[in-house]
Amino acid sequence: MAITADDLKRLYRYIPGGEEAKFDGHSVTLGKPLGGWRVALSNPRTRSLGLLTVPLANVEIEAWGCGQDEFAGFVERFLLVFQKGGG
């Protein structure tokens, strides 16, 4: 995914529950007794196409204490928040 740790740090507040989450360099965690989530980045790198260079990282999303529909909504919002290029 075209994302950097700086992107995650700047935008995680817009993910559901993000205003209460904790950022620790390459991951964001919202842990509550009855449910929570963690988004972690790994293997940061760049990909070049001619003069264009795009930052990439693997993204792992972990959730607990939520249903399938709730998780799908979370992922949909995550993708919306971190989309590039205006749509």
C-alpha cells in the first residue's frame, strides 16, 4: 500500500476510534477491554516508475471484539482515509 509511517502518524485520528489510539512509530493501537484494533506497517520501501517514486509498506490490520460487518466498515474507512490521488 502507498503509505509511510509519517502518513500513519498524521492521519490515524480519522480512523474510527483513532482519537483515542496510541501511535508508536510504525503502528497504531486502540485497545479496549471489549474490542480494539491495531494497524502496523512493515517492510517500508519505494517503487519507481520513471521519475515517479512511490513509498510502499506492508499493512497489517488486526481487530478483536468486533463482528464481521463492523470490521468491514473499519477497513472501508481505513482505505478511504489513506487513499492517494483524490480517489
